[in-house]
Amino acid sequence: MYCPAADRRSSRMFRASLILLIIGASLFNGVSLAVASAAERTMNDLGKEPPVASLQVAPSALDFGSQNVKSQSALQITVRNTGTASVTISGVTVTGAGFSLANMSAGLSLAPGQQTLIQISFRPATSGTVSGTVTILSNGLASTLTVPLVGTGVSAPATSAQVKSAAMTASTAAAATTASGSTTATSGPLQVQLSWDASPSPVTGYRVHRGAASGGPYSVSTANLITTLSYSDTSVTAGTTYYYVVTSVNQSGVESAYSNEAAATVPSSAKPTTPSTPASTAGPTSPVTGMALNGSAALNGTKLQLTSQAQNLVGSAWYSSPVNVAKFSNNFTFQLTDTATSSMGNGFTFAIQNAGATALGPSGGGLGYGPDKPTGASSSPNKPIAKSVAVKFDLVNNNGEGADSTGLYKNGASPTTPAVTLGGGVNLHSGDVFQVHMTYDGTTLTMNVTDTAHTSQTFTTSWPIDIPGTVGATTAYVGFTGATGSSVSNQNILSWSYAPTSTVAKTPVVYRTASLPAASSGPAFRTFTYASFPDTTGTILDATAIGQSVTFTVNIATAGTYDIKLGYKTINSRGISQFSINGANVGAPLDQYLTSESYATKDYGLFTFASPGNYAFKFTTVGKNANASSYSISFDDFTLTPQ
């Protein structure tokens, strides 16, 4: 029987609501997630595909491998929109102890075919394997994308420090001369002042050991670990010679081998002496000995405190007699802390001047040196310091210089702009102890700043400057200035040694990478010709992914501290690499990408080689610029300059 209703049902166009969910597609070993917009689709619409949102990530997991506790590395995830609809990333979360997100903010929209990089950092706080997860959220996807993370923290063996000086001084006596780069000691009564360079590996502190004979045996002189880079031994006897070594201790309690030995002799007449005028070839070996203090500057035990946590303070401290400034080596450690407010300031300078031992500049952004702005009158009654050169360590953005900057200034100029932003992970607001190493060769002042708590965080820069011509003589007063404004901090100089250097130049040691033994982790490693290289020949690692590496074997003939530089070629096909020596990261990652080719030099800063022998110079790819066409990294020469 004919049934109109049934016919209508059979002829009715079939309608169904479809939500298309596609999970599991892969691209370059990644994972993807896609979803079409929910829509009513009829059979008549089957020829019209709705827009599909699809994200794919690569790699599908990040393995940071093993790295030293408290060292930091970074890997990248590529996120690509392979769909036909735009996708907005509404958030990225990272779980797992030591893992953190470095460069991603919510609200990023990717059009079809576009991609972005998510950089994940790993900094293990303790030994052991840690797992985590990166979660990528998007309102346009049915669920979230996840990328597993894994990394292992290992305790690096502690590396011994290098003792710089052991000098007998009195609290009011002139400091003894210490030649740069050597271990010497001369006498003066009451105490032995010992100072040393920071260990190149992460440590929790140092122990001082003392002996009665050269070569030991030694006994521990410090019951507790020392976190600074200097020590005053007051338990000394007249007419006795003491021999000192230093060890460093890492987080796991592993103690290093002994450092080099330093000796000091206590004279038979062990009574305080009156201050003496140092010769023009002498310089300070302590921030509390023979100092002329002005304003808020004060001695606090073995520390020189430029300012305390109070507003609108200004202080200066000068070694009380002029020293030779024609060529010199200058080393000091400092710490900036603020327990009272959330705004630290303002900063301090190391300065050389011929205005006199009472020189004291403006407060606030003037840092005790110059006006707080380049133009206009200073609100401080103090005059800028004339006939001078200063290097600043600036915590506050007063005139566009940023809140973590350095710079060189002359004749009392405003220590604001121009300025250089501190890089390499150096953060003056961290509260850590920083080691500063300066050298002046008569034409260029070079400075390296290292966070002693995280020695891979280091920054090096230099300035061409005629210091004697600027200050008007080959001798001048050397010291520090510091100030607070509405921002405050305790600004302490913990150790200090300044020594004029001879006119004999230190000859750099150059290693041609084309002639060094090298081993690749897998990618092709080859030589290539580039006219701008000094000898026209360099090497290149044809890396194709993160984590690939090449290791050079470099023979160090003479132990000591060296400044390390690398020459390389920039171009648009270069990646980002991390440099390490025997497993310890040195300097910040280097991005060799540029749109046009050029010859460039990277200064990785200072590294101390504890003994002669072969060292592994390793370069590992950690990422690339989004516009770079490959991960390859190039090399010309390593230049090691003894310090």
C-alpha cells in the first residue's frame, strides 16, 4: 500500500550532525591534534569541507640528558598549524621540578602554515632524574597537546679555586703588592689576607687549609664553608711563615683537590704599623685596608659597605694614595641585597680619578659619580667627579638605560646612557656574589662579570679608552662610589685586589679548528673556505637537529686563567650552540644566524684550567632562529689569552 508518509521519510534528505575529530597524525616525529568546527552538515554539503584547525609539534618529547646540578640548558619545540583554520594558543603550562617556559606568551595566533618555537629550559636543583610535561592549550582544539619532558641532574666534581694572593697586612697598614696572575705574599703585622678566584664549576663554598711547610701537610683553618672569595687569618704568630691552599665543595659535599699554594711570613715585630704611602707600582689587596671613606661608606668587618638600605645615600671609598693606572689588573667581588623593599637601587661604580681622596659625586641615579640625568641640573648638592673614568653597575632605569646595565663614563658624566645591557644570564638583582675581572692594556679596558653561584652566567665587554690621558696622569686614586635614591640596597665590596701590570704583552694562544682533533655526534663535520677568515679556512658542523654536537680536543700547555674567544661566520643557515669545557657550560648560547654573511667573534669570558693537558671543547646545538634554514654551526680559530 502506498503510504505518503513513508515515502516522505524515504525520500527525506538524510541529515546528520558531524564533528570530525582527527587524532594521531604525525609530522617529523611529532604529534598533532586537529578538529573541524562543529556544524550541521547535510549530504548536499559533503563536497564542502569545513575549516579544520590542526596543530603539530616536533619533537614529540624533550630529553635534556644529564647535566650538572644548577647548570641550565634549553631545548625548543616547533609548533606548526597544518590545518586550514587559524589557531590561537591560549596558554602553555610546564610541570616538573627544574623545567620552565622561556619565551612563550598566551594569545599567539597561528595562520594556516605558520609555526612558532617554544623554548623550554632545564635547571636541576638536585641530583636525580626529573620528569615533566609541556601542555599546549587552544580554544580551537578538542583537547590539549602534551610533550613529555625528562632530564637528569648530576653533581659535578668540584673544581679547585686559584689562589690569587696571601699578604700579611695590618688593619691600618698599606697593602702588599701582588703581581697579576701570580701567587705572592709580603709582610705586615696582625693578619694574613687571602684571596682567590672563583671555581669554574658550581660550588656551595670554599675551605682554607694552612700548613707550616711548603707542600703540606695542611690543616683546615675554617670550620664552616666560606661563600666569599677572601679570608682573613688572625690566628698567626710573629716570626712564622704560613702556607695556604684552598678547596671548593659542591652541593653533594664533594671537595676538590688543593689549589695552588700561597705563602705569607709574619715579621718578628708583630705590632700595628702606621699607614705608609704605597709606591706607584703598588695597589690595594683588600677593600678595608688603607681606604679613605666619604659619605655613607663604612667598613663592616671585612666588607666595604658603600650604602645601606636607606634612601638618598651616597658614599665613596678610595685607596688612600695614588697608584699606577697606565696598565693594570683589577679584581673584586661584590654583593647587592635588599631585604626591606622590592625595589633595589641604585648601583655603584669602580672609578679612577685625580680629584682627590675626598671626591664624592651626586646621589640617586648619579651613583656617587655624576648627575642622575645627562641633561639638566642634578638635585644632589655634590659635584660630579672631574678628571675621572668610571665603570658602572646599575640597578635602576633612570634614563632609558634599563634595570641591569653597565657602561663606561668620563669626567663625571651622567652614568645613565649610553649603557650596555648585561647579558649571559648576569642579573645584578639576584643577591648573588659577583666576581669582576678587569684588565687595562694601555688602550682597551676589558671587563668580565661572573655570578659565583652560577659560573656559567658570565658577561664580557670592553671599551677603548686612554685612562692616563683622561685623568691627567699615569697615577690616580682608585676606588668605588655608590648611591641610593628612592630605591635602596646594601651595596658591599667583599674583596678587592688591584695591581699595575708590566708593559710586557701577554701573548694569546691561537688554535686553528681545521687542525684540531674533532669528533662529531653524527652530522658531517668538514672544512670550508671563507675569504674573511684570517687564514681563509674554517670548519662547520652540518647539524640538522637540536642536541647534535662536535667536540674538539684542545691541549693546554700551561695551567691558568684564560679569556676564550671564537671566530665564526654568520649567515642565514646557522643555528644556536652552547659551548662547554669538560662538561661545564662556558658563556651564553651563541646564535650564528644573520641575514647576510660576515666574520664575527664571540668572547666566552674567562675559564681557569687547573692543570696542563687535553680539554674537551664541545659545541652542542640548542636551537635556531625561526628564519634560519638549518642548525649548522661554524668555527674559525680559538684564541686563548692568559690573564
